[in-house]
Amino acid sequence: MILEPLTEQRHVTGPLVFGYLRLVRVSRARQLALTMAISDYCRRHELTLAGVYMERCSSTPSAFVGMLDALTATRSYGVVLPTPSHLGPKAIAAERRSQLTETGAHLLLIRGEQAAPPGEGTPSLTAGGTE
């Protein structure tokens, strides 16, 4: 009889997510800190971070569009943001939230209000602050 290890003793991957950062006029140190915050959040919440998309120019949303394509292609769980402001100014943020909802992705915020999962009225993962 072969005994299999308990689930707790096996490497089990969590839901696949992508990080997104809007970095207009941000220092390299701040970029690294935000990237680490996303990575730490994913580790604490047992999420598999597939990559972090970084938007460096406010006029060309190529990183956001690329992330939407990746979300659709990989059928991933969602997107992790440090704060809601990384989606952009109010008008742009509203459109981006709509686009994320269309993909079925969950919006996970490290700090700030939590977005409800698509089709639900309750918050997705609630992190609230940092540890």
C-alpha cells in the first residue's frame, strides 16, 4: 500500500492572479515597494502571482490592455492592486472596473474598499491594511 502525503504537505497552487500598478512619476524605490506589497499580499492569501503589469504613462494604457488579454487567456481569478487609485482618475477607473468585470476577474485591493466579485453583492477577499 502506497501512502500519499497529506494535502497540507503537498505544494498546492492557489488561484492565479495578476498585479497591476499605475506608476506615473514614481521613483524606482516606490515601484519596488509596491511590487513587494503585491507579492506579500498574494503569499499571505495563498494566491499565485503570475506577473505584475506596470503602466508608466497615463495616456497609453498598453499594460492594462495586456493584462485584460492575459486575464481572458488564462482564466485567472483576478487582479491585485495596492489601492483603488491605481486604476486611474475616477472616469478612467470606472471604465477599467467595467472592463475587469466583463472578464469575470475579481478586483482584490490591498488597501481601500473591496470590490464585489462579478455577479455578487458581497466583497471578495478582504485584506484590509498590511500586516
